Amino acid sequence: MPRVTDDLFASVASPVQGCLQKMAADLPSRQDDRVVYHLRAGDHRIPLNERIGSPMRLAWSGAIACSHCGRATKKSFAQGYCYPCFKRLAQCDTCIMKPETCHYHQGTCRDPEWGEKHCFQPHIVYLANSSGLKVGITRKTQMPTRWLDQGAIQALPILEVNTRQQSGFVEMLFKEQVADRTNWRAMLKGEVKPLDLCAERDRLFNLLADGLGQLRDVHGADAIRTLDETPLDFHYPVATFPSKVTSHNFDKQPLIEGTLQGVKGQYLIFDSGVINLRKFTGYEIAVE
Ligand SMILES: [Zn+2]
């Protein structure tokens, strides 16, 4: 339903152009679990919550700029990089997706300084509910962003470890019992039922007690620390969830328009279909 603020905003908003970055997803305060989104294109930050219910149009110019070096690239690799950066940067190495394969100790880290700053830092193993129960890992400083990017409606940090690789070992263990992926279609349909994450945590700790004991034997008794946290809830600005999920893709269709019905995870939900904006990082678009 249109509100007064939508009209006000439309009158001051002119089309903006720039290269897409991941949307900013924030919680206004620790007490407020309503997610606030900004679309980021170049230096522009476009508030999205107040545009829900209004028409919106995104037009891709055909240009893509590498989100690391800024050079033009015909194709985007690993969500926003040119091919040379994709092959060279530590953050594009396969060990980022599979932390248990960290090869720093073999002296082959693509950028040891980057690795020390990002991987040799406390990491959290968490349970989240994005399209059902999942396990995941994140750098401590990335909470709650990580969960909001996944469209999780609940999250609970369960363990803290010293390095990214250790978090990978723990995640591997949990993957014997729990998914580590989000079914994005289910997440976007909004039919996800709340879970008792504390009960799930206790159940998994029981099931995996032997495996966790073995990891502590290898990495030191204090390396894998049990957390006693309270589950967090998140509410996304979605007026209408799609009953059938069809996705837009700038590569196939450079102009995307429709009434914005909501934002969840890194997806915009239009009446005409959904788009994962993160997938198009670096794409130069005009927004109006
Ligand atoms: Zn580059």
C-alpha cells in the first residue's frame, strides 16, 4: 500500500547511476530486528524500505567494473571480479569457500598479509534458519551481516574458534547432520517456520560430542569454545512474498522493472520476478 513517504521520496529521487555493490543490510539497534536495506550503486545509497509498494526500474548499461581494481571486464568472476583479480586475490581462492583447505602453512597463501588479517582471526560457527536449519561460519566482525545476506530469520552463534581453517573443520563435522546451504527459492517464498535453535544446538552437541572432542584434541582444548548465546530474530521488509519464484538476470535482460514488493537476503522481490543483486556486483546500472 503506498504511503505518504513514498510520494515524498519519489519527488526528490532522480535516477542515479553507478556500479552495483552488495546491498547494505542493517539493524537499526540491538533491540530492533527489522532489517533496513540500502541499494548501493557507485557512491549512491538508495533507501529501499520506503520504496516497497512503488515501481522501480534497474537498467544495466552493459558495462562491468571489477570491484577490486575497477578495470572494465566483459564478464564478472566470483561475484564482481575481473579475471586477473579472480586468479590473483586471496579472497577469490578456493580455500575461502572451503576453509578446511587453508594452505597458509604450506607457504602458498596468495597474500599472507590478507590471510593473517582475515583468516587468522576469531571465527564463529552458527546455526541459522534461512530455508530451514543450516550451519555456517563467519568472521566475528561479520555478524549480523552474514545472516542478513542469507535471508535468515533466526541465528544462533554456537562456537567460537581461533582461525578460519578451524571453523572449516568444525563446519565439516556439523555438515554430517545439517545442511550448509540455503534453498533460496524457499527462503524467498517466506514459508520458513521458526525453529528452536537452542534445542537444535543441544541436540547437535550431543550427536557430535565425539567429533568435537577429537577436534579439541588436535587443536587444543581452548581452540574450540562453546558459546552460550541467545537466538536472534530478523524481520525483512517484504509486503508480499512470491508464490512462484522466477529470477531476473541482467545478462539476459538488461532492463528490469516492476513494483518492489520486498527485500530479503541480497534479493529484490518485484511483482515481475526476483533478482540476486550480489550476483551482479560491478554491473553499472541506472536506478529509478
Ligand atoms: Zn580486477
